[in-house]
Amino acid sequence: MNLKQLEAFVQVAEKKSFSKAAKTLFLTQPTVSAHISGLEKELNTRLLIRNTKDVELSKEGERLYEYAKQIVLMTEQIIQDFGREPDINEQSFIAIAASTVPAQYLLPEILAKFRQKYPKEQFHIQESDSADVVEQVALRNVDIGFTGTELPNKYCEFVPFYEDDLIVITPNTEQFHKRKHGGSVLDWIRSEPLIMREEGSGTRKETMKILQNMGISLNELNIIASVENPETIKRSVGNGMGISILSALAARDAVSNGAVLGFSLGCQTCDKTARGTDLSCQTYDKNVQWTLFSETLGKRQIYVVYNKSFHLSPGAERVLKIMKKMYPQMKI
């Protein structure tokens, strides 16, 4: 058994294709097949199940993949730690996983700034929910991740870099316009049909934490749907399907153009709405104790995530360096 065989096996397992694995490794397909055959012969077991469409791992293959992946990653880490720093004009590859909100509303600007300084870099961006992003970082399947919540994982370090607001969005109707002139979302949020983000979403996790701090339990809510895409949620709310709680970043355009109305979770007594991403309430009612929480309730952090058990790849380090300039409050 040798490293070339294991590299070929890992690529075939992940690409589910001998031809794609060969292209990634800059080898011929017969060479990749020979590596896999040699590995199966030496281990005296069938590692891959081949069919007309793709390739799947056998049970034994799944077991080997966990070992082989770590060996390949450790080898790459050794090369990075003892190799030279890539030149600014040298082409390299950075794998990034990001949850929906940072992927759609923060990452494009970060990567645009990055490309201005490192024009030869290539990115592979994987968009999923926060739970999957953390798993990908922990498994070293990506160099770096971005999430809208902090999840327990012994391998991952979470570094906050952007403070976001979660706001209630509603249909732009007379009924909700009247509610903007006093009172609190607490007075009516329980009775309205509520569209939530999907399980595993950082927005959903932070929403539940905020609602619990407001004294609202999950079983009090009239949840009618769980939806992955914020754009779908905004259109559904705009069409009168119900209300939702979204990131101010995601809701900003719909609030600005009047497609929906925005209500701050951090304000009980005034009619603050979503103006950009600044939803801080400056008006307080001294007689209402709940407003003491108005500066923090409804806010959540966006995090950059990396695997603390390994040194960052040079590409990931350069991304963090650019982010530090863009977000001076980021402590890393």
C-alpha cells in the first residue's frame, strides 16, 4: 500500500468517478484503475461498487475512506508546513464552505477584495447549512468555513467578524402597517403563521434562542413551513403566506423596495424598521422593563470557522488577512 493508491482511492470515493479522479490527479484513467485494483488486491476486499452511472463505496470502502482521507490530509499538511510560501502570482486552490447568509451576502465582497490582491487564486465554494459547514471544516474537507451560529465541535474554532440582526418580516398590508405605530411583536407573533428557516440553519438556531429569551417557546408558535432559501421566504411573505424571522442582510432589499415590512426584535415601543442593517433602537420607554434588552436582543454573530487541530493552509491564511483589514474588530 502506498500514498498514490490512497490518493486515487480518496478521489474516486469523493468524485464517484474514475475519469474525474484521474483528471483531478493529472493521471490516466487506467493508472487510477490500477491503483485501486492494487489496493483491493493487497487488502483482499472489494472497496468500490461499480455500476453504469457512477461508483459507490462498499462497507469496507467506507471504513478505509475514513483512514485514507486522514492520511492524505496529513500528508498535505506536512507539505504545507515544510514547503515554501506560494508566490502572490502563483495559482492555488482554496476550498470554502459557507452557510446561506454569509455565502450570499458577505462572501462575495470578501472574495472580490481577495482577488484584487491575489488574482491567480481559485475557489471552490460549497453552500449548505451551518451544521454541514462545521462538519466539513472538522473533517478537513474544506480549508475554511463561514456560519451564522456557533455549534459545539472540539475541532473547530469560531471567530466572530460581523454582527447581524434578525428581524421579523411581514406582508406589506394595512394590517401590519397599523402594528408599526406602537406595541411589540410579542403581542402578535404567536398568532401569525410563521415560516422558519430549515433545520441546521444558523438563522433558525439563533431565532429559537432569541424567542426563548423573549419568553416564547416553540410549541406556542404557528409554524407552517421550513424553507432553505431566504429568497423563497421573502417572496412567500410578500405574497401573504405568513411572517418570518430573517437576517437583516437577507431581508434588506425586500424591505427597502416595499415588498415586505420589517420589525426589529429589539424594540418594544417604537416603530423602528429595517434601514440597511442598522436596527438598533434609540428610543426607550423607562416604564417597560423589556426594552432594557433592546440593544442586544435580535443580534447574532457571523463566524469564520477553521480546524484548530491543523495549521491553516496558506490560502486560508491570506483570506483571514484580507478579512482582518475589512473587519478590524475581528480578533484572530
